[in-house]
Amino acid sequence: MLQFEWVTGALGGLIIGAAGALFLLANGRIMGASGLIGGLVDGSGRDSWKERAAFVGGLFLVPAILAFAVGGGQTHVSPNLWIVASAGILVGIGTRFANGCTSGHGVCGISRLSMRGIVATVFYLIGGGISVLLFRHILGVI
Amino acid sequence: MRLVFAALSGGLFGTGLFVSGMTDSRKVQGWLDIFGDWDPTLAFVLGGAIIPMFFAWRLTEGRRPALGGVFPPKPPVRLDGNLIVGSLVFGMGWGLAGLCPGPAIASLSFGGQSGLVFALAMVVGMLVAVPLRARLDALPRPA
């Protein structure tokens, strides 16, 4: 049975890919969220900070408008701030060590048949699977 | 013009994340929950996103970006500890909260206190990564 959420998932995916294609073909840049944000945060992307800030601004603003206009803005993230803070620190450190996240390695890397992108995706999927197994099924905290 | 297209790309990325349901941590954790109630939506999202990007990469061959500059060269294939351990650590955090960097920013306006704390902690993690990486790189390597 094809579920509605799979269709909206694929449609949203196509839009994400179109965003990456636009950023690549127009600006000549790889659409990797962690790299674009990280370069702003640690100053390593100082010479392109305006472009990075414009991208992050659009990424923040348009979903804000959509959620306000059509509703459906629900993240269901844990209310336990210790869990959330720990997760954020792991994501921040991990993506900078790996030089990429789901958008950079996953979307942009795999589509280029980049071995680094494919290997990174395999390992963050393994990490995510272990994490949910450990924290949901063994420890029962999420 | 570069800023306009950067903002447009970011806005389109956010739209895609919102439409696909990737700003909902339950869908992400559902995908990673292979021993529980598995949700395959994320595979449709990633698959859908790879299609336009695949053609975009093909279009870069022998061309230059529309707004000037050069396309990013393919980095050398270096499958080192930073890539593998970094991805594992990222994955652990991704599964724990159900958010990765893109959706964290895209959901900031409606993610409440948890969303804000996650984004701030992510920024702290990114800042910590710089000296941590420098220190680990300076360690003597086993011969």
C-alpha cells in the first residue's frame, strides 16, 4: 500500500534536490547545511559569510511562513532538554569532523557518486540506528 | 544576485524539508527504528532529492556556474577516521533528537524550547569541534 506520506516525502525530496541543483548551478556551491552553518559559526567561511547567511535566512524564514500559513509545524522533539542538548552537541561535533551531514554527504555526495558521501551516509545511518536502538529500546529515554 | 539565489535555494530547501515531513523528528526516528515501527518515508525523500541533483552534476560538466566562479572540484577520496567516526557521532545525535542541521534551522520558528536548545547546542558542538580536531590531529600517529 502506497501511503500518502511517502508521496509527500518524495515530492519534498524533489524540492530539496531542486534547491541543491539551483545552489550548485547558479552559485557554484554545494548545498550542505552543516558546512554552510559551520562556516558561519567558526569563521572559516568568512569570505562568503553573506551568501551563507542569505541561505540560512531563507532556510529559516520560508518554513516559518509555511507553518504559519498552512499549519502542520510540529517537530515532536523530546521535551527533555538534557537529551536535546546532548544530541545537538553530538550533531555539531560529528558533522564538522565528517565535513558534512545528510544534505552535503547524503543528497549532494551520493548524487555525484562520491565515495566519501556514500561512506559517510552508511556510517551516520549505522550511528542513527544504534542510537534509536540504544536510547529507545534499551534505555527507554526517547 | 548571488545573495538572492542563495536565499532562494535556502527557502526552497526549507520548503522541501517541510513538505517531506523531515522537520518532524518522529519521521526521522521512525526511519532509524529498524527494530520497532519502521517508517520508510526518509528513503523516498533522499531518493527524490538525489534525482534533480544527479542531473545538476551532469550539467556542471564543461560549464561554469551561472553567477561566476568555478564548480567545486571533487575532493580526493580520503576515507579516514574523521569521516567515519564523525559520521557515527553525528548519527548518534541525529537518532537521539531526530534532527539534523538543515531541519534544525528550518523548524526553529515552530520547534519551541527544545528546537532552540538543540540549535544552540549544535552551534556549541561546531565550535568545540575546531580545537578538538586540531588537538587530535596533533597526536602522534601509530606507525
